[in-house]
Amino acid sequence: MISATVKKELSTYLPLLSARQQALVLDMIKSILHVDPKEKRVSVEKYNTEIELALKEVKQGKSISHDEVVKQSRKWLKRK
């Protein structure tokens, strides 16, 4: 995704979250940016294998559409 697309999607989804959920998302982003030097990186081969497996699952129908994710997330937010 290009940066503008990501920013647009974030600006669409963030308002759907409660203040607490927004804080949690911010904490996750900060955590992602903090790279632990002790953390072992995955090899390119392992990364490619995982991508191939994920694509295979999608082809087998083991995924849900973006629209379905949006519908489900709205239901989750209504429960609060």
C-alpha cells in the first residue's frame, strides 16, 4: 500500500474505536517501532514460505473480505 492509502484507511478506522482502543493501537505502533536487538529476525526463506502458505489459504477460501471485516468490527464496537 502506498502511504496515502494507509493514512486514509487509518483515518477511516480510528474514529470507530473507543478512546481506550485508540490508546492500545498507539501502544502497538510504538511497540512495533521499538526493535529489540535481541529479537531474532526471520530468514528470507521462512518469510517467503509463510507468504506462500498464506496465499494458498486465500486461494482455498480460508479468508474473509475487507467488507466482512468492517461489518464484524462494527458489531464488536456495538457490544461495548
